[in-house]
Amino acid sequence: MTYISHSEEETLSFGYRLGKQCKSGTVISLRGSLGAGKTVLAKGLARALGITEPIVSPTFTLIQQYEGTLPLYHMDLYRIDSAEEFEMIGGEELLYSNGVAIVEWSEKIAEMLPDTTLFVDIDIMPNEDRVITLQGADI
């Protein structure tokens, strides 16, 4: 499935609709370049889970946990170097939890992702629109 977002608000809205489809154990891989809108989409998804606190990119903390109708584990793996490093910080157990895991830069741990992972790719077009493509698990 492919969706075109013309604004940050549309990306938030798309994330919200995606979040309404999430259930316990959902893992979402967010892939895209810096500034593509991965965290914006995560904010919309968090809103759908009833999370009201600000969602920020966990680039320096690596993992942020939020409590909503389901726990949300927002991971940003930009600063890790290997799947082993991810495992050492306890990230793998969150991929198989009773919450929703959003993983930015998931290509660094590709071999650890569950078979049911939903892949969301965000590409920036020359006119600044975003092309959002979903592949993988049906939620």
C-alpha cells in the first residue's frame, strides 16, 4: 500500500490511522532518511494509543517507553553499530513484548525483527511530499 502525504499534519493523521490498527505485539519498522517524518508518524501512532505526553525522537536515549492503551516502545537505532549492541541494551525483548514497538533505523537489526513486522518506508519527493509505503504484516 502506498500513501502520499502533502504535509506534516497528513503524516500525523496517517500515523494515527495506523495506530488504531495496532494490537499487542505489533512491530513497525520505520525506514527513511533523516528528516523524512519517521518521528512525526510515530507521534500520530502514539496519539491513537491514547498517549498524551510529547513523543520525541529517542536518538540519544535509544529507547523511550510510553504508557497508553498499549505500551509503546519507540526505538531509534541510528547510533548503534550492531545487532549485538541492540541485544546488550535489552532491545530484543521489546520486539516480542505485549506492547507496540516502533523501530527507526531497523535495518541495523534486520535479522532480529519478527516475521510479522510491518515495514513503513518514507521517501521525500523533490516537492517535499512524502511517499509512505507499507509492506509486510497485515494489521
